[in-house]
Amino acid sequence: MNRYDLKGKVALITGAGQGIGKGAAQAIAHSGANVILCGRTMDKLNEVAEEIKLLGVEVLPIKMDVSNIDEINNAVSQGVEKFGKIDILLNCAGICGEFKLVDTEPEFWDKIFDINLRGSVFMSKAVAKHMIEKGINGTIQFVSSQAGKLGEYGFPAYSASKSALHAVCQSMALELAEYNINVVTVCPGFTDTQMMQAEFQEKGALNNTDPKIHEQELIDTIPLKRMASPYEIGSLMAYLSSEEASYITGVTITIAGGYVNI
């Protein structure tokens, strides 16, 4: 059943092979949009593509590294060649890493920013230029994090990269408003993704404890006493891509089960 009417729309989603990107692809497809899946691992993209094709939409998986400008431009060109347009961009690609400031090397800092910030900015640039040229009233969304609102202990690079997206969103929204292109940042709380499960595994190995213990410790801090599913985050992004949300732009929307740090 379609939650929102996105029939006839085309959505490009980065980081679509897993996690929030996969959840966003599923939710967007459930709402009837055709989907361009972008990510670094083709096997994962193909799995997602086969799954959402069953919903009756068209899907184009494209192997792409969001830190590579040429690959960004190529993905946009391929998407437009197949579908004729792109109405929706969901910047879901992102990486994390726990390194205190005193342990952070420049290469690690640059990698985090290349993917989390620079990649999202230049993907948005490529899609926004297309939308302007074609007169498309589009939607561009970023995925931030609660860590981007107040910072998180041990994650200075990740926190800073996500925080910067809020300012980019507001600036882009002002710039693109005259073209009726909405720009929004979604700010998830703790979400049950592979990235999060890997963190529990790492803590368990470091402390010689059951990873489930660390998962439960985190869940106990959330007022709703559970993590979000990637599909729940994707459902919010589907709503923000719909006509019902056409007056929402230039803001960050938190979806965190009551867990807010600012």
C-alpha cells in the first residue's frame, strides 16, 4: 500500500545498499516512485533492486563512490538518461568511526568529510542543476545525526561532518527556494543498522562482553525503549518528498524516539 503518492516521481538515493539508504529506497518505492540506487557495492544494490522491483516500480542500480565527483556526475547522467528526470535526491551515504581528537589522523578526518559532507554537497549540486534546467519542483534531503546537533564523545570528525549538513541545508534552501526546490535535513536517533550493530560487536570484543549488553544499555537511554528501523526513517523521507510536505524547507527534523540532546 502506498503511504504517499509519489507515482511518476524519480528518486536518486545514495548509500542505498544497506542501512537508512536501503530503508529509504523501500519506503520511496512503496509510495510508487521509480528509484535510482547508488552505492559502492553492486551486489548489495542488486539485492535491494530485486526486492523493490516486486513493488511494481522501475529500478536502476549504479555503482558509485560519493567521494568521486566524476562518478557522481555519471550517476546523475545515467539516471536522467533512463528516466528523463530526477525529482527527489536522498543523500543517505555516510560513514562513521570512533576516534578521539588526540587519536584522529588527517587522512581519517578527510575521509569522513569527503563522504559525509563533500559527497552530499556535490551530489546535491549535480541534481539541483538538473532540476533547475528542467524546471522540476524537487526535493533534496540530507541525513544527519543526533551527533551533529551537540557532538558525541569520541566522534569529533563524524559529529562535525553531520553538523555541517545543517548549515548547508539552510543555505541551499534559501538559494533554491526561487526554483521551488525544497531542501530538508532528517536527523535520526539510534537506528538499527549494520553500522550500529558493528559498533556493539566492537564494544563487546573490546570489553570481552556480549554485544547484546551494550545494545540494551543504549536502548535503555531511549524514551521509547527501542531503536528506529531504517524503514521508519525512510518513511519520514518519503513524506518529505510528497506534495503534503511541499511547504517544508530549510529545516532539520528529528526522528529519535524521544531521545534529544539539544
